[in-house]
Amino acid sequence: METTSFVSGISRKDAGRYSRQLLVNDFGVSGQKGLKNAKVLIVGAGGLGCPTATYLGAAGVGTLGIVDYDEVGKKKKGKSDNK
């Protein structure tokens, strides 16, 4: 069981992980709580979707959904293979 820290409503673990964000003016604890309660759906896990998911997860977004219908196979090659 995590105990709450000096920051009301945020665990010690989360306060340490997001300490820099908590220091930002007009964001603070309420902003971090908002991110933790947020739900985001990312459509496409390609060149833009993957880093977006990484950054949103690292920022503390509570629920991430990722939808991508592409299939990787012999016909689906990277840009470097299209020469």
C-alpha cells in the first residue's frame, strides 16, 4: 500500500516520478491528477503514434488505447526498402 506524500492525493512514488511536472506553474497537483484520470485513444501506431504513446504514458496519462489495423509482412516494407 502506497502512502500519500506531502502532495495531497498523490502517492510518494508518483510524486517522485512526476516531480518536475508538479513544479510547473498552473499545472501542479491538479494537472497531474487530471492526466492520471485521462483516457486517450491513439489511432495508428506508426511513425507518429508510437512516440506519442510513449510520451503520453511517461507524462502520466492513466489509460491509453492504441488502434492500428496495419499488418506487417513481405509486402509491408520500410521506406528504405522502396529503392
